[in-house]
Amino acid sequence: MEGFTYVDIFATKGIEYLLVIGFLIIIVPFWRFLRVPARSGIEAVRRAMASVAQWFSLPEGLFYHQGHTWVMPQGAELVKVGVDDFAQRLVGKSNRISLPKVGSRIEQGDVGWKLGIDAKTITMLSPVTGDIVAVNKDIAKNPDLVNQDPYGKGWLMIVKPENKRATVKNLLTGKLATAWMEKTADALRERMGGEVGVVYQDGGIPITGIAKALSPDAWDKMASEFLLTQE
């Protein structure tokens, strides 16, 4: 018939059916893909949270101040002093370290030295009371030693305590030090919330500069809070 166009409705419906089937073929695997990483991501966060306390080295035989410094006995009269692993990971790499002069006196719980990081200055508390008999001259040339080897080449000073026995009595060691670090890790865990990924390097090792990664605008205040120097 003139002016009449034949349309095969079965052919057009067939195309629609094919489109629907194709959509299902695509969406079902995609939905499964979304669900699996979500579950694995949650598990990864849980594992990371559980291992926070294991991030930080806490050698036995040392005495720790809660401002995250350490004391190592050196013979009968002297002690070596430095920054613990938590502190160096928290604040990041220093470009300068201001140490007291040999012959000067420091007080336990008072500001002992200062770390310069970018344009910021972070103060740290002295773990001992006594007279400084030596400082690590290599630190002035290479502040990174504190980050590379905080319990070895990164030591800061040697002090002759006023009362060595009383000094170490006020510090933490052994199981008490471990419990304290776990408590500190719990506090850090709360600050991290769901931001665990930002403090990880490849292989699950925490970056150096956790505070800055978690709080770019106020990392120095966060660092001071954990180092007990915040006013």
C-alpha cells in the first residue's frame, strides 16, 4: 500500500532485549567488584589499626620520658639522651636541631632542645636533670640522623645527672614503657580515624611526618600535644 512503512516490532524488541541483557552482563560483575574491595578495604583498615603500636621501635634497656625522649645509662655517672622513634616519625625530618651548650644545665620536664622543621619550631622536654658534658656534633651537620637512627647515631647529648637513681625512677622502662606506648598509639589511632592510608608507605611502613599527613594546617600543634609541650 502506498505510503505504508512496515515495522518489524519483534526486531525492535529484540534490540531492547539485547541491550538489557548487555547491561546486566556489565553491571553484575561491576557490582561484585565494588563490594569485594569495600570488604577488603575495611579489613585492611582494621589490620592497620591493630598494628599501630607495632609501628614504633621501643628498645629494651632504655628509660623513656613521656615527652618521647629516651635515656641510656653510660657507666656509673653519665647518661645518653635522645629522641624516641615515635617522636621522629610524628614530627618528620628536621632541617636543624638546637641543642644546649656543653656545660649548661637542663631540668627534667623542662624544654631541653628544639627541632626546626620547615619554618616551624618544635620543642621537646628533657628527660633528665643535670649538666651537659657532651653533644652530638654530627647532628648539626646532618639532622637526619635523628630519623635514620634515633637510638644510635642520632643521639643528642650526654648528661651528668644530679641524681641518676632518682632520674631513672621517674622514667618508664620494660612493661611500663610498652603499656605507655600502646596508650600513645591508641591516642594516635583516634586522631587518624579513617585516614590510615595517608600515613602508610609501600609495605605498610608509616611515613616520617605523621602529624603533617593527618593535619597539614596544624601539624605542629598536634606534634606539641603528643610531645607534651603544648600550652
